[in-house]
Amino acid sequence: MKLNADFSQRVVIKPEDYQWAPSPAAGVERMMLDRVGDEVARATSLVRYAPDSEFPAHEHSGGEEILVLEGEFADEHGTYPAGTYIRNPIGSSHSPRIGSDGCLIFVKLHQFDPGDTVQKVIDTRASEWFPGLVEGLAVMPLHEFQGERVALVRWAPNTRFQRHTHPGGEEILVLEGTFQDEFGRYPRGSWIRNPHFSDHAPFTEADGALIYVKTGHL
């Protein structure tokens, strides 16, 4: 399968575009954002677990990156409430099992550099924010490796950032509020992939925004 597999193209998916598809496990559905491969694939997805659902034990042959969006994700290693950021490196494995509230996660598979071997669990609800490059921005760094950077960025209402270019591309998931640029408005749940050397001038209006952002990986 190839879905949004031309990484030189800009892609925008908003909540009204979601099309949920069943996974091999009962009670587990996926909204595929990009994908290269079949069941084992380089993939970026939203995954929705029904209450009391499970996913079979599996190994991460290309690594796994997770941001828990709603509910509580769990496996034999721990329990991870909404706001938890997880990196499971190449060769790690687990058996997800979900409690009575179900959960929704953002997950990226088979996208780790072989040298990126750090396992991480970060509770973003309790982590430190740092001032951004302009007034109204706050940044929470989550990961960095050889030019790839992952962070949460909080935008105060009515904040503007200068036009800038993305060497290595940029990927955004809107977690709260409405993120905007000259190309459109992106409400909560929107996913944006801007290709290598794309540019834009983002801003917010009255509701501000919180975004997950990854740069330098495309």
C-alpha cells in the first residue's frame, strides 16, 4: 500500500477527512495518514482502541513513536495517560492492552534511524516549557537526533511567527485550538506534512493552539 507516499508533496488531513479502518485486532481502528507498505509498513496513523481491547505482542523492527491523545494507553511495561510521549527503539517489543476508558494515540512506525536507540517516556503534563523564538510561543522539546527534532509548541492567542523554511520538512498535529498559515486553517485533529524546503508564515487567532511538531525528518 502507498498512501501519501510522495514526501515531496504537501498533505493536509482534517478531522472531516478521517476514514477509520479496522486493524487485524478486534476493537482497534486506524486512520492512516501516510503509509508505505502493507501490515508491516513505514506508517503514520491515528489509532483508536475500544475499551478493554488488546493488540497482539509485536516487535518494533523500525521503531515506534507514540503520543497519547485521549484515554490511557498501557502495555506490560506501564500505563500512559493522555499527554504521554513514548519512543520505543528498534528491536523493542510490547503487547498493548487498554482499560475501560479506551484510548486514542498518534503513532509513527518504521521511521527511526538505526543509531537512534534511546527509549523514552515523557509525561508532557509535568514537563518544562521554554520560551520560543517570538513572544507568545512556548516550546517543550521531546527528542532530537541528527537533525530530527520533536517538540510540543504552545501558541498564545494572536501570535505570529516570521516566514521560515523547513530544511528536512515539517510535520504537525494540532492538539488544541486552531493553527493557521497563509494556506489555511487547521483545527484540532488536523495533520499537516510540509515537504523539504517548504516555507510558510504561521499564526494563531483568538483561540491559540497547541501543536506536536517534528522537523528535519523528510
